[in-house]
Amino acid sequence: MSDMLIIATSAATTFRKALDVTSHNVANVGTEGYSRQRAEIYSNAPSIVGGAFLGGGSRVDLVERMYADYIQKQLVSTNASVMGFKEALSYSKQVEGIVAGNDEGVQQFIQRYFDSMQNLADNPTSRVNRQLMLDEANNLTGHINNISAVLTDTQYQVNAQLKDTVNQINSQLEIIQRINTQVSIANSQGRQPPNDLYDQREQAILELSNLIEVKTFRQPDGTIDIHSINGKVPLLSDNTLTRLEAAPSPYPDENRIEIYVNNGGQRKQVSDLLIGGGQLGGVLDFRKNMLDRSQNELGVMINAFVASNNWQHYMGYDENGNPGKDLFSPLQTHELHSSDNLGVEDGTNIKITFNPNPTGVAVPYSLPETQIYGEKVEALSEAYKQIAEMQPRSYQLLYNGSEFQVYDHATSRPVTDDNGVVYTIAPGSEATIDGMHFDLTGVTPTDVFAGDRFIIKPHQEVLKSFAVEIRDGQEIATRGQNPIEEYYDPAIDINSDGITSYTEFMTGHALPTPLTVADFNASIGAAGIGERLDKNGDGFLDRTEFDMLKASAAKPGGEGDNVNIANMATLQSKKIMFANDSGQPAETLLGGYSRMASSVGMYVHGLQVQFDAQTNTYNHILERRETLSGVSLDEEAANLMRFQQAYQAAAQVMQTAQSIFQTLLGAIRG
């Protein structure tokens, strides 16, 4: 009888535990991340009576957690992707609205500016038209300044979110670290796994994936190691927490937050390693691949706009007969030095300008008496050539101990010329890179050390300084130039053709051959002209060099002349940007803007497609997890009824065993 009672007792205990597990499932039907549990019922070892095996009842050996690690990892991964795309999409739609959705967009302002220029070309003496052109120029600069301000504000929003997200990540990692400790203790003290702790940890990791995309590794003691998705940034290793830090970039004036970790006392920037999923990865992706890119692409168009307008403006003369000057504020960069630099050079002596004639007169109109027309034409041609070479990127100059190597700041790849040779600039020298003049003539080698870094953002800087320089419409250089009049001497025009030839010049001034530069300057009464004509620098002017006089006049066209303003109006349709493989410019100014707007739209569209796809994937995986691990109230209700009936039956067996035992005792007592 003792066997029957023992079997009944063990059965009652078994089904009571099964009822406990089922009740626990029902109680947690609404708990986030809870995995359904199941009491694993096993048969007790049988006893041998004589030659027969008699059953020994049952027991609950283990409470199993209905869980698949591969499904949970897929869930964490897709959730991180969804959150990353969602965050990047939110910011990018904001920028898209600024760039492409404005009713008074950049294209309309540029169109109106060129329309006003054409109106002035039709009536160049009209003061109303002159003022209208300045008004439209100011409207354009004001609109660009507004866009630039919003993009800058977006940068500050990104900075604030990076700080907040990093704090949340660190807090979530602390929660996981504490659960890891509890799991390790529980595993060391008992045979039954701490299922509820596992669920809490998996839910904490899922919530962490909202913030950052991670990869997890289970350790023998049951704890979890957590790394960034690429495995290069350890966040929780051997249950030791590595905190992320959101702090200013190494360039103090950049106003940019970067992400750092401290490993072994070494502080390392890891922003680019965390681009991807989660809110942090999505924001970093947006900043690098859309915000920075948009600012550079808009800025390169504005740089081309400013350079082309200014350099064509230099070619003309205003109503007062003065040579054209800056119409828009020219490029002025602010070089940023790293706080880790050892040298005393702070970037002040690193100057980046647009100067297509660095070896001659830096600004054509600065010396109008000595700047000959032919050279101005050559400089303008060179200006257009170099405008076409401009690229929408920022630069990093890294000093290697003897020279500066030039890198793309966004990609960290070397910037190379057409032959694949990396650009380098020695202190005290200069170079033309991507159509811009890098002037390091003021940098002293002793003021920089190997490893010193500087960054330059010329196309973002031009957005900040974009403004109209001219205040008086009379200063608009509408008039062209007469290429003959200034050097025409009717007294020696032997054949009366209106041109002073080389022979007429030599004969009329009774000059010996060869013609020296000094004799030429003395004859025309102007210093410096002969030196500019002397292209081979031998101190003499041959017939070919002298013929440049035919294109050397610097006198303005007559009252009402519209040659220069008409040339400026053609900039609307002239291809001047983004040289192709043949070296020919492929885009107009509006085309350059459209390229930027298109890249913004494509980025948003790509994000939307990926967000929708990953959301569908996440929902599918979540459904799979719920099928495996979720609590079904119908199933649990059936289990409750089944286990309750089994428990009652076991109790009935116990009652029967007791009744039989009492009957036997009564018979013995007789």
C-alpha cells in the first residue's frame, strides 16, 4: 500500500507544480518579453518486485522555457534595423521638406535672379532694373541663409539626441549587467534555470536594440556579452560595462558631438563604427550620409555660383567706369585644428580660397592699371575650368612630419589627382585641389608636429558667409571692355586700319630690335604692362607677345553697353559644374542644385523602402516568436482543466489508499 500512496503523492505534487506553471503563464500573458513555460513531467524510476517492474509515479524534473535563441536574435536584429531606419527617415524627411518642399525654393530664387539680370541687360542704364537685380540677389542669399540656418539647427538637434541616446544606452546596459549577475548566481546555486531572469534580460536586450544595434554572445556561466553589430566596440564583456561617451569632436569649433569609448585608458572615437541600426546608428547614418552631404552639395553649388558670378563680374565696368568687384562674398574658410595637436599652428595660416591665377595677380580688379585684358580673359577661362573641378566634400590635412597629406574628411580616404597620386602640401607651399587654392605659405615647419590634423569645410563655410557685397546698383559692372582703344596710337597707324601693329609700333617710336620690356613700357607710359606680355620672361617682346596688345585694353565700353551683364545672364544656362571624364563641365548651376535635391530624395526613398521591408520582416519574426513563446489563454485554460482533473484523481487515489489502509488496520484489530 505504501507504493500506491507514494505514487499518488508524487502525482499530486507533480500536477500541483504543473498547475503552478500554468498559473504563472496566465499571470504573465501581458508581460513584455515573457516566454511561455512548461512543466516537464517524467516517470519516476520503477521498483522491482520479484521479477516485475512496478511504476514509481511521476515528477516535474524541469520547468522548460519555450524559447528559440535564433528567433530572438533575429527579432533583436530586425528591431534595431527598423528603429535605425525610422530615426534616419524622420530626420531626412525634415531636410527633404527644407530642400525640396519649400514653395519659394532655391530654383525659383535663382531663376528670378537671372531674370532680373536679363532685364538689366535689356536696359542697362535703368536704375530701377539695377536695384531690382540687387533685391533679387539679396532674396536669394536670404533664402540660402535660412536653409543653412535650419540645417545648422538640425545639426544641434542631432547633437542633443546623440547625448540623450548614449545616456539611455548606458542605463540599459547597467540593467543587463545586473541581470547577468543574478543569472550567474542562480545558475551556480540550482539545477533549475532562472527562466524569468532570462526573459527579463532578453527583453532588456530587445529594448537596447531600440537604441543601438548589437550582437550578443552567451557565456558558459549563463551571462551575455554584448558588442556593437560589427563586433568592434565591446559594450558588456565578462559582465564588465564599457560606457559610451557623447562628447565634442576633437575639433573644438566644429560644434559636433562624437561617440567615444575608453578601453584600457585609451579614449577612442567610434562614431563611424556605430552607424547602422537603432536610434543611435540611424542618427549617425543620417548625419553622415544626408546632412553633411546635403550641406556640401548645396555649398558646392553656392561656391560655383559665387565664383562664376564674381569672376564674370570682374570682366566688366560699372556706371562710374570702375572695374567690377565682388558681387557676392568670396569664399573664406575657417580651418579647424584638433585639440590633440602638438604644434602651435592653430589653422590661422592655412588659407583656402578660390583663386584660379595663384601665380599672377590674385584678384584681377585689384590692380586694374596693370591687369591687361588678355590676362583677365585667361584667368576667367581658368576660373571656369576650376569651378568644374569642385567636389562636394570636406578635407582633412594630416601632417606626417614633412608634408600634409590630404584626405576626404567623411571617408578618411586620400584625395588623389587624375593620375591617382595622393595630394600632398609641404609647409610654406601651395596647391590647387578640387578647383580651390590651398595656401600654406604661412605655415612654418617648426610649428607643426607629425600627427597634427586640420579639417576644412569650404562648401559648408560658404553657406555661412553667402551675402551680397554690392549695396549700390550703380556698382553693377554691366559694361564690357574695348580690346583695342587704349593702345591705339593714330599718329603711327601707317595703314589707317585702326590697329597699332608691331611694325608700326617699332617704326613710330624709333625703337631698335629686339624690343625690350623697358623700352616698351617707356613708350606707352605705363609700368608693368611689358612684364605681363613677356610670357617667356626673357626681358624682350617678340611679335607674338606684342600681338596680345590687341586684347589688352582695359577701358570700359560706352554708356549703355551691356556686354558684361549679358555674359553674366548666360550663366543661367551655361554648364560650369562637375567635369566629366573628358574634363568638360556637365551641369548648370540649377543642374548642380537639382543633383543635390535628387540625392536627398533618393536617400529618403531608399530609407522608406528599407523601413517598410524591415517592418514587415520584424512583424513576421515577432509572429513566429509569439507562436513559439507566447501565452495562449485557450491553451492554458485547457491545461488548467487537465492538470486540475489529474490532481483531483491523484487525491482520489490517495484517499482510496488511505481507506484501504484503514480497512486493513480494522481487520487486524479484529
